[in-house]
Amino acid sequence: MSEPVVRRTNAGLRADAFRVSAFNFHSPLARALSLCGMISALALLATPAMAQGDELQYALESPKAVSSLALDIVHAGARLVTVGERGHILFSDDNGVNWVQARVPTRQLLTAATFVDDHYGWVVGHDAQILATRDGGATWQKQFEDLEREAPLLDVWFENRQHGLAVGAYGALLETRDGGQSWEDVSDRLDNDDAQHLNAIAAVKNAGLVIVGEMGALFRSADWGETWERLESPYDGSLFGALGTQQANTLVIYGLRGHLYRSTDFGANWKSVQVNVPGNGSLEFGLSGGSLLTDGTLVIVGHGGSVLVSQNDGRSFSVFNRPDRQSLSAVSADQNGRLLLVGQGGIHRSGSTAAQLAEHH
């Protein structure tokens, strides 16, 4: 398997200087990928102060960025974009063979990304930061941050170039209707008095939006974020992801210890999906991220190099564990269908498509 190559670019626009928080809240996903494993979502870890000066606001450019912790990978048209630790954002225009490190106005951990087309995209991360691009990820500007939260945003979703939502720790729900020029805290739309952490937000075909979080927190919106209903959860542990399928009203949610559930009625009812590892019984690794590929295949990844593939809209999954057992946080596919996995060790190019993995496992 060939290794990806990184090169650097000086492209970018200068943003206003900002103060780095004295504390760094580690998201459930980031900790799930740490060498220490998955620990309490309430831990606050001290972060050393960065060097003083104007350069403080930009991510350091490094050839090692391609192999540093990455938490998400998404498409901007044919381009691939990854985000991760120390403000690293990289993009590739050749199916992940070579990567360019964008010049990014933060050194904070970036947790999630989304694009609505091949130009407009958004990234969220620690210090409740939201970054935006209009050129497919080559240059970035900071749209929002809230240092007083001392907590991260963990996922982001956009309906179009104007309307988007971001979710995060302590029940944070932010909304924009002007492409991110302004963001409003709309956390009070949720029945979440305990301020449970919100780990992911996802769209469900012909239905609306779903949010999942800690302690089985589960919400849905049939009007794309205007109003929210709290649902009875099939699981009382942490849920780290939700993934809509190509079928209307159908989705899967997933989290700790391989727990995976499927609904065909937009979350009103749930059925547990048993995932078995050949020769080892039920999957016990936590699941952290997933993608709906263009051919309708679902791919979910997690601890221990786990890769789950479903070709029947989530009714069942085949399981493959990478030999290196490095924890994975997100997955996508190149233009030829070959999987690209990110997590510990950065970006991993697979020589196989999801269908090939399912066929051999």
C-alpha cells in the first residue's frame, strides 16, 4: 500500500489575531483515538501555551501533517479534504496520493468538516471555532469562536451555502442563515436540560435531521432545524455518529462497544444490528465515524482499525480489522471507489473498495 505524500502551500488570507484558551477540552472522538483509549467526556486537559507573536494564529506547516491525527475526511467535488490536530487541513486532487497543507488561521484541534459543493465548505473545532472556505479548501477564514465556552464543536452540517448547524460539547447548537457571517446559539431548541454533549448531526433522506450525543441523547427535526423532538434512545451509552442511507426515512446510529442501531421510520423505532467479527464473536470496539458512498454503500469505522461495510442500507455489516489496529475516525472513497481512512497515523489509503472488503470478509 503506497503512502500519501504531503507538500505545503503559502496560500491563505490573514485573519484577526486571537487568544488561545488555557484549557483544551478533548472531544469524545479525539479521546477515542488517543493511545489512552476512550475516557470520560468530562475531562479537561491543560494545554501548554503557544509561542507568542503574530504567527500564533496559523497552523504550523509540516511534512508530518499527513501522518498526524486526523478526525474527518470529506469531498469537495472531486477534491478530498481532511482535518485534524494542530489546525491541520490538507487537500488532495489526485485521489489521495499527494496532499497539500492549507494555511489555516488556528492551531486548535479541528473535529469535523462539510462541503455543500466543490467550493463552499466549513470546519469546526476546539474553542468553538468555525472556519469557512470558498475555494474548495485551499484558503480558510475564521467565522466564529467562543473562548469562554472552553469546549469544542464536534460536528457541522449545511443544507446549502446559507443555512447550517453546528453541534458540540455541553449541548451546544449553533445556527447560521447567512453562510456563517453570523452564528446564533439556538441550544434552547433542544430538550437537553442536562447539557449533554452533542457528538454528531446528520441528514436523513426525505425526513430531516438527527443529532446524537452522550448518554444516548437522541433528537430529530422534521423541519431541518427549526424545531426538535427528543426521542427515546435504544441505548443509554454514548452515541458518536448517525448516518442516513439511500432509503427514505432510514438511518443508522452507532457508538461505544460496537453498539449499532437501525431505523426505517426516522427514529421512531429502532432495531439493534448485531455485528460479528469472524472468529471473535460480537464487535466490542467503539465506532466513531462513517460515510454513505455514492453507490449507496455504508462504511463505518472505529477502534482497533475496525471497518464495517453494508451493501443493504444498514440491515447487516461485514467487518474488517486493519492489521495495524490503529483507531480510525472517518472514512471516504476516491473516484475509483477505493477507501481512504483517517485517524491515528493520519491518512491511510486502502487498495480495496468497500465492495471488495465485503466480499473477502
